[in-house]
Amino acid sequence: MTEKKLRIFVSALEPSSNLHLKNLAALLPQYCELIGVCECEIGTQIMCPSQFAIMGFSDVAKKILFFKYAMKTLSQSAITCDKILLMDSSSFHLRLAKIIRKKNPNIPIMYYILPQVWAWKAWRAKEIEKLCDKLACIWPFELQYYKSKAKYVGHPLLDIYTDTNGVGDKDSDIFVFMPGSRKSEIKKLMQSYRKVATTLLQQKPHATMRLIVPPKFRDTPMMQVYGDITQFHITYNTQEGLCGAAFAFVCAGTATLEASLMQIPFVLVYRAKWIDYYIARLFVQLQFVGLANIIYQAILQEKGQNIKKAGLSHEYLHEELLQGDCTADNMLNAYMHFDYTRYFEGVTTLRKYLKHGSAKNVAQWLLDS
């Protein structure tokens, strides 16, 4: 007897969300049909994730009419499905959840990769619980912000970065440069990266300078944004690019946690448009911005250290060079004075804290009545 199709509306706007959704989809039974915003190889595509790409706060205003259209189109499709799965992108998805709830309050909604209420607007936790039926937390410390409906499911990066991944090697002659995926970030960092690479090659003539480029930029005009990259070996895969590195220079974002889980020594570097940086600092008042540092502080907090909130302590796993501090000289200094022993102890603790991947647990919970 053929199983009745279970229609699941999914909305994954970010490339990282689609990567995690792909791992999740592979574990769902064949009778599950995914529909919504996702890459076409994952499910039936109503809208393409690339349509939702924005570059900083200033770009949001330009796409207001599109977002209104998307809300209407997606909510109409969502209410025809049996279940809802929203991933990340809280500014869009909380509004979408409100519309879905008004149109059909009986469809179960799961939120996976929750809004970062621990970073700003903690009061949103109450609203999220009101709108959603299942809250799949990817950080253990998130649970304290919710009264019910929340469960720690594991971290999606541990579905990718397993214990068998290659660790960093301080005696290696491989250095990795990650300038991010936004045009403005790349432009601002590459000049400093070239200076760092030149100095390292003077010290180690046979060293390899790896530049990690998002695969979507391959053979596109975006490659011109990087300028002169003759010093670098180009790779389009983060995991392969980081493997075996002595040290990495990583633009802020998920890549910093990826490097930590692979046990690659690195320094976080970030130089944004001042208006975007100012607005972010205005709302997100944390001492550190790196995910690995925030998680590390949450671990210390659980161990009884006097830390009011993860992200506010002066304890850190890796150094961060932001805005004016993000210079070639400071990057080189971070590498030269890196405490490898302390770092390797810290990332081992971090991995134990996150425990396991999340795809299997989310797939099971999503299907549960």
C-alpha cells in the first residue's frame, strides 16, 4: 500500500540553511514532499533562495516590495501543506509565521536554527513560542530563554564536521584566507590578505596560501572583486580548504565555528561598512562576535564562572580583529603569538559541549505528531 504524501512547506533563505536542509531531507521518508524556498535539488521550488540575498542593512529598503510579495505568495502555499519548517532568517520568518497562523492556526510549525535571542531582543522568545509548536535549538544554552516547546537537537555543523576531519597542524606550511561572501567584505579584506601572504612567503618560501572562495562565485564576474590573487591557491570548498592548515584568517560568520570544529587555529577578522557595523553594534551589544567565542563563554558560564551572559565576558577562545584593528600587521601578530595548547583544549571542550549533529533528531521530531 502506497504511503499518503506528507507535504512539508520549507523556507530556507540562506546557503547554509539549504546545506543543513539537504542533510535533513536525506533522512526523511520518500512519502515526504518538500515545497517552498529551497534549492531545486531538495524540493519543489516556489521561490529561489538567491532572490532573498541582501548585502547589509542598507540593502533591505530596496527589496521591501519584493518581501511583501514573497510573504503573500509563500503564506498561500504554506497553508496548503501538512507541516511547516522554517530555518534561520528570523526577520522574515517570524512575520511569515504570523501570517500563516492567522490564515490557518492548525498547521504545526517547527523553527529550526532559531533567532539569536541570546544576542539581542531576548523578549522575542515569548513571541516565538506563541507562533511555533516546536523549537529546535542548536545551542544548549538557548533552552534557558524558552519556557516550553524547545529542545536541544544537536548542531547541524556536526553532521558535516565529524571527529574524523583533519585537524590543524602548527608545523604545516598551509595558510588559509577566508574573506567572506559579500562584495564589500571581500574588497576590504583582500588588500590586507595580500600583505599578510607576501610576508608569510618571505618567511616560508615554500608555503601554500589558500584562498577559499564561495562555489557560487566560480567562473563569474565576482572573481574580479578579489583583485590580484596570483599568490594564492584557490579552493571552493571550506572543509577541504581548511584541512591541515597551520593557521587561518577567517571573516566573521559561520566559518569561524567551522574552523573551530575542525580544530584549525585562526583569528577572526571583520571590516564592514561603518554604517552597517554601527547599526549591528547598536542592537547586538556583545563583547565578542565570533560564534566559537560566544559558545566558549556559555561553557565557562555553566562551569560556574562569573559570566553574566555569553558574549559579554573577556574570556575568549580565539582573537577577534574588528574594523580599525583589522590590519595586516595585527593579523600577523595574532599568528605569531597564537596559544596553540590553550586553543586545542578549548575546541575539544566546545565539540563535547555540542555533542552531536542535528539532522537525525530534527527529522524524527518533524514527523512526530
